[in-house]
Amino acid sequence: MRIDKMLANLGYGSRKDVKKLLKDGAVTVNDEKVKDPKQHVDPEQDVVVINGEKVEYKEFIYLMMNKPPGVISATEDSQSETVVDLLEMEDLVFSPFPVGRLDKDTEGLLLLTNDGHLSHRLLSPKKHVPKTYFAVIDSEVTAEDIAAFQKGVILDDGYETKPGTLKILKSGITSDIELTITEGKFHQVKRMFEAVGKRVIYLKRLSMGPLELDETLELGEYRELTEEELDKLMNYEVG
């Protein structure tokens, strides 16, 4: 990999900025100054230092976001703010994208990465990755609803969902529930409750596979996954 491309990808500025760093003698590779932007380096083997600070190379980025309402799960949109718009430039240089999507008004766990292989594994319909949501429902949720969801309900387009696990946290004039499903149909949680004559008035995703939302993240905040979280994701057996 060319050194100017590597450093630009890691957020050290544009190719032009990186060329200036090289020209100024700020960059060394294996203790030797490098001024040629075309010089090739092995990010895994060579020791690259900028102004005395060792460069830690990474090819992929893995971010956990607490998605706020009003923001869409996309990389770009001509009319609405996207989750990618919430990222800092140092993370944007990796060109991350959301793994799956949450509705515009839905909050909670969203994974962003540039690792296409991991994204495919988590999103493939064949993998049946469980996703758990917290929701507030506009009326009383009953044992009959639990049984209906466990069997699978018929959505408005005639599709029968796979079984979902519904847990009632509070039931009354409005109800608090948790629902775990293994699919990701359009507006699925909302449409499942509509199928039993109820309406979702608040929705938040809590987990996806082994990855759980860090509740210390404020809405719109994000952080990189810990090594433990990433290890769990990489070794997660699904399907």
C-alpha cells in the first residue's frame, strides 16, 4: 500500500496534507525518513511513525451507536440527516455504513462498519440473528399476544413471520414489552403489533446477536467496539 494512501485512510488529512507531512520529514518507516508519497509500506509489518508517534494501522472500523430518532439509517440522503452525518471525520475516512437499518423514529443499537463480510453474516436471512427491542404499546398486551407471536403472525402483505419471543414488562392502559425476532422485514415490529390490533408508540433496539447497547451512550453518541465485543461478534455462530 502506498504510504500516502495509508495515512490518508487513517485520517491524517487529504493526500495533499499527507504529502506535506512527508516533505517536511515528519514521517519515518522503520526508523528511516520517507519523503516519497509513492513509497509502498506493509501496514502489518512496517513501523510507521509521524512526529514521534507510532501509527496504529487498522483496516476495518466497528462502531456502536445509540441511534437518535429523526435520523435515517443510511450513508447519505438528500433530505434527511443520516447516522453517518453524526460521525467524526477520523471515523468517516473509513467509509463505514450501517449494518441493517432502524426506522427513522426508532432509537437504539446500530452497528456501523466497513467490514462487508461481517455485515453480510449478520444480515443474511439464512443466519437468523436475533434482535431484541424494547417497545411501548398503546394498549394492554396479553398472554394471547405472547402465544400469537410465538406462533408467528400474518402481516398486512400476507407474510407470516417466524416465531418471536414476546416478554411483558408492564401491562395496562399502555404496555412495556421486549420482543426478540430473527428477521428484519420493513417496519416488522410495528407491523407485528398491528397484526394483533395494537400500535407501537415507542421503539428502541437493545441488542443484535451478542452485541448489547451500551446504555451509557447518549442518543446520537457512539464509540468503537471493545475487543471483547468484537471478539464475540466475530465468533458468533448463527444459522
